[in-house]
Amino acid sequence: MTGVLLALASAVAYGLADFVGGLLSRRAHFGTIAFVGQLAGLVFALGAAPFVAADVTYGDLGWGALSGAGTGVGMLFLYRGLARGDMSVVVPVSAVGGVALPVIVSVAVLGERPTALAWAGTIVAVPALWLVGRADGGGKPAALGDALIASVGFAVQYLALAQAHSGLWPIVAGRVVAALIVLPTARRRIPARIGVGAAACGVTAAGALVCYLLATRQTLDVVAVVLSSLYPAIPALLGITVLRERLSTWQTVGLAAAGISIGLLAVG
């Protein structure tokens, strides 16, 4: 149960970070928002890592660096997609590949064997994510392309980080690599208040990774990945309550299915 709660905490943190980051990317250059966020996440990870006992190995730092490469690509294309597309479409689509690919690799390559209930929760989660992202008017092709590329980056992030066991130091390595990847796109200055918001997004996203990493120590990677990847429900709910957006019937069904998926994975 601890692993389930940590994975859900990761989903909530990611959802909040994407919601605020999406709003900021419409007010300032997406590359700058991503870069400031990764720097802030690095500072957070550096501050937290010494408090978690670990035997640091080069192999684990390498997995962390690979995870960071996925993070950098994922966040860069996610923010670009959010800057020119609907949040209710871009965020969930970016999560579909992020959950499907790690599940396939975990079962086919790593040999994990989820229970029947966990399998049911996984199967329900993928269409749930898609339905949450469904919009009556559809999404802009360019933004959807960004979301799909981002989903591959997030898949790499999840898979690589789950292989690291050196406390939080792999997250530190990942934030360094992610910051270097997004640095070339950071072109313009941004107002101080937007910079503070971007930094908060980065810290929240780094906190989500910490929760995810800890979740993989308490439960199967498949379960941790699927539950963490339910974060698109958060921007959808915030869109309703904060931005006064209206969900379509299909999006409502998707949110209900996401709740069922959580219940199945928690029990399984």
C-alpha cells in the first residue's frame, strides 16, 4: 500500500506541475520555462539527496542520466505542445506512451508478473488516459505530435529511473542532463513572477520523481508506472474548477475509468 500511495503522490505532483507549467508556457517561451524548472529541480534534488542513505555507483548515476535525457526531451516537447495546443488533449496524450511502453518493457524484458487485478488496472488505465484527453474539437496536429514525442521521453524517464538504486543521486544526475538538454532552447528572459512559477514547477516535478523512485522500491515497476501516469486527471480536474473548462462526456468517462484503475492497482 505504501508504494501505491507514493505513486499516487507522484501523479498529483506531476499533474500540478504540468497544469502550472502549461499556463506559464503560454505567457513566456516554453524553452525558458523548461530550463528554469530543471535548474530548480536540480537544486531541490541536491538538497534532498544527502538525507537518503545510499551507496552511489556509476551504473546508477548512468541510469539517472538516461532518465534525465528522457525528462529533458519529454518536458521540452510537452511545454511546446502546451504552448500551442489544448491542455486537456496534450497532457493525456503525452502520458499514453509514457505508461504503455514501460509496462510492455517491464513484462517482456524485466520479467515482472503483475497479478490479475493489477493487469486489469493497467488495461483500464490506457483507454482512461486517452478518454481524458479526448476533446470535441480534437487537437492541433502539431501539438499532438509534440505530445507523442514527449510520451517517448517520459517512457525512458520511468524505465531508466526504476533501474537506479543509489538513493536520490540518480535524480540529481538526471536533472543535470535534463537542464543541459533544454538549455539551447532557453532564448529569452522572463518576468520574475513567471520565473518563480517555473521554479516551483521544477521543484514539484522533482518531488514527483522522488515519490516515483521510492514507489518502485515498494511495489512492482508496472504498478508504480501506471499509477504515476494517471497525472493527466489532475490538469483535467483543475481545468474544470479553476479555468471553468467543460469536460465532454468521453472525458468524464475517462476520469471515472482512471478511478477504477487506481482501485484495481491498489487492491492488486
